[in-house]
Amino acid sequence: MTEQSTIDLINKASGTRLVLCKDEFSSYDAYDENYIVEIKNRREYYEEKMIEAMKLFSNYQKAQIGGKYFLYAVTDDNGVWIYNITTNIEIILKSSLIALKCPMSTDFSNKDKIIKYSYALPESMAKNLM
């Protein structure tokens, strides 16, 4: 899926009016009057969905400042998982941070690795739109 096709699916399923961010340096991918949304389209299925701590904190704060909810949307072969980070932030923060060795950028041909701290989100915390 592309970010736009994910946005279209979310809008159709939930009645939101999300639009793709035009700013290529934005920390989130879509927004409307009520939500900011970070989208991860995965090629492989993982039972727990990972969210980078830096993205979580940055987008959660931006949502608070804007009076919006922060949603995290993850697509994979088993569904479109929508996490309401705003309503689950206390539960998420009580879980352990996980240090993952990841490519420095989303360009997977990049051989340089760095440690990215992340939280594991259980599927039970999400709504599956599929």
C-alpha cells in the first residue's frame, strides 16, 4: 500500500477527512481537523507493531498542542491496524523501551545502522479496519 491508499482506506472506513502532508519533513504523514496520523506500510507481518519513541513523543506533543488525537496506522498482510496513541499513552509508557539496531534512514540499501528506541504495541490495542 501507499500512504495515499492507506489514507483513502481509513477515510472510507471511519469517515475521517485525512489528507496527505505536503511537507516532506513532517514527523507525521496525514492530518485532518481532529487527527494527526503516522503511517507505516509493512511488507511483513509482525504480531507486535513497533513505534519509534522519538516519533511517538514528537507526534503526541504536536497532537496535544493542536488539540488533536495522534493515530498510528500500520498496514501489513493481515490488516490495517489503527492505534489511538493519545488514548493509550499511559499504557504505552508503562511498557519497556526496546533498543533496535536499524538502518539510519528508510532507504534500506543504507548499510549504516543506529540504535532506535521503540515501543512494542500489541494488536489488542488497535482497531483492525480489514
